Amino acid sequence: MEIVHPNSIDEALAGLGDGAIPLAGGTDLMVEVNFGHIRPERVIGLRRLAELKEWDGQRIGAGVTWRRIETHGPKALAEAARTVGSPQIRNAGTIGGNLGTASPAGDGHPFLAAVGASIELASTASQRTLTWQEFFTGVKETARRPDELIMAVHLPAGLPERQCFGKIGIRNAMVIATVCAVVTRADDGKTTVALGSVAPTPIRATGAENMISSIGHPSAGDLVEFQRLVSEEVRPITDHRSTEEYRRHGAGVLARRLLERCLS
Amino acid sequence: MIVELTVNGVPVTARVTNPGSLLDLLRDELGLPGSKNACEQGECGSCSVILDGELVCSCLVMAADAAGSSVTTVEGVSPDDGLHPVQEAMHHAGAVQCGFCTPGIVVAAVDLFARNAHPSSNEIKDALAGNICRCTGYGAIIRALEGVGATDEH
């Protein structure tokens, strides 16, 4: 195995391709290595590449760790960061790595979907920015080409102040989400609802969004209908972590509670 | 592959079996068995070390990627002539059952007190969220660490 420690983005990009694997915090890749699922031939070590750690307003560099997001991120993204693994994992794991792995249970993804974030990719030949919908293509699959590096996440300006993250899991710390979600509500009532762990990629519950966005002061009955629509829109499966039925119910309850928090 | 790094303040050169972990390097090549090997997936915290100033699971650090880094293991937290206050407090409180998780908890607690000299009980629990004690001896561990802050206040 060969490892390259690039001193610049250009050097990092030049090293990609030919089966080279980008290594950031290692919290996903090394599990695969330790269990013999992956045996990398070429690794691009990005942990100390300063340019990837830059955080400039709405542009969060791919190498920014969950620890930094926990203390400096927008409210709901910081709440999500706080539930990523443990202190050890948050010190190492990065937002770029979370996107590269693209687990359906990625804790950072519902926020990106809720606010309509985009993902910046670069190769030696090109640079492009994809919407989150274009970026996530399936379970642990993304539109990133092997010669591309995830450079940064771009958040839109003027995020709603009312934004909440929530996660259902079997314990409080060190847990992979059974369902996770972010709800945002702007002053004009416009509401977004994004969920993770309930479909191959993060999804928006647009029917529920449309229904509740037009109501200035939702009644108890409106909240029940909102919950029902969210449960109807998600597409969960049964696996070792939970059942399709529990996830569907949990998604609706979680989204309704997060909306109630936004409204209170 | 040969890597050079600093372990517990001492520059070392070691042979790495790629793509092995920093944990394997510490235990098998450098003869430092304090960091324990258990889950190999970052869930148990028994391999916790401080890498370039950050608490991490050494099982999730690729050894080849630690080249040029500075690592502190449980063997490096105490002064030559005694114990770190965290070790002292855990020793006095009997905050050890089987002892397997103890090195990881010591390193995580040393990292906590380096950042926060007087952590609350909840801050201690948060800091140890990534360290699992299969004996479930958390009560004594947390009481011991609460005592570290108290002693410091005298």
C-alpha cells in the first residue's frame, strides 16, 4: 500500500483516480479495513490538509470535524453533530467523510436536505457544485466520480432561526439513527422537513411541508395531519436496527415534535 | 513501510504492516499494550489515545497516516515519579472492576481535565460517552472523576 500526504489541494487532486481512496478522519474507512472488507492499494491522507479545514461563512470545508460543527455550526446542524458517535469519533470524523460514505443514517444529511445545501466537488479537470438531491444517488452511493474530491458544503444564506434536529435510537450516546430528522420554519410559515434512515437517501416530506407551510398558527388537528403525511411519505425498510412499521411511525412523531419545538 | 512519529514525547521509527491501525502499531511494534484492542470499530473507546492534541480511537487511525504525528498513550500520561491525578483518583475510589476499559477511560479523562479543570457531573458523563465499561462500573468511575475537580479546588 502507498500513502500520499498532499501539501495542497492540487497535489491531493493529482493523486486521485486509479483506485486511490481519500482518507479523512478514518472513522468509516478503518472499520472496513479492520474487518477485512477493504484493502486499499493507494490512500490519499487528507487529515492534515489545512485548505480542507477552512470554514468561511456559508462554505464549510470538507475536512471540518463534527467537534467543530458541534460548537460552531448552525443550531440544528450543531445538534446533529452532538449525536455523531462519541467525542473520539467527533474529533476525527468530518462532514466531508459523512457525505463520502453516504450512509442512509448519516446524522448530518437531514440538515443539508432541509436547508437545500449543495456539495462542491473538484478534480484536476473540473469543478462542479451539485444540489444535495443530485449528490445522493442511493444507499452509500453518490454522484462523486473516483477522480473527484469532496471539497466543501455550501449552505444558503438566511437560514431560518427556527430549526431543530432530532434522532431516535436505542440509547443516547454512540448510536446510529433509527430515524433522524430536521424541521425548519421561516417567519412566513415556510416549513421544511427532512429525514434520514427512512429511505436510501435523505428525503424531504414535501406533502407535509406544503400542508403546514400555508397555516400560520397550526391547530392540534393540523399537527396530527402533518404527522400522518410525514409517515405516509417516508420509504423505510426493516433491517437489523428497526422495522419498517416502527420507522414509519417514528418519522411522523419525530417530525411533529420538532415542528412543535419550532413553533414554541 | 517505515513511519516516524512521536510517542509519549519520544521520537520513534517503526515498521507498519499496511493498512494496519495505529493501535496495532502501538501494541505490536512499539510494545505499548496499555491501549486495548476490543471492538475495532470505534464503539468501545478502550484504545483511546491523544493524537496531535485530539482524543481519538487508535483503532480508527491508519498507522501510515500517523506518520509525523504526536501520540500520547496511557503509558505517557503520568509523571515519571507517580500517577496522574486522574489515575490517583480512580485508584483511591476503586473505580476499576476487570480493568480492561480503564486505560481508555484514563486517557479520555486526562483529555477532559486538560480542557476543563472543573467539569460538572454531566460534562464528565459526556466526555466518557465513547468509553464502554462492560462491568458497568460507571458510578465509581464518575464519582472518582468528580473528586479530581474537588481536590484541585483546595
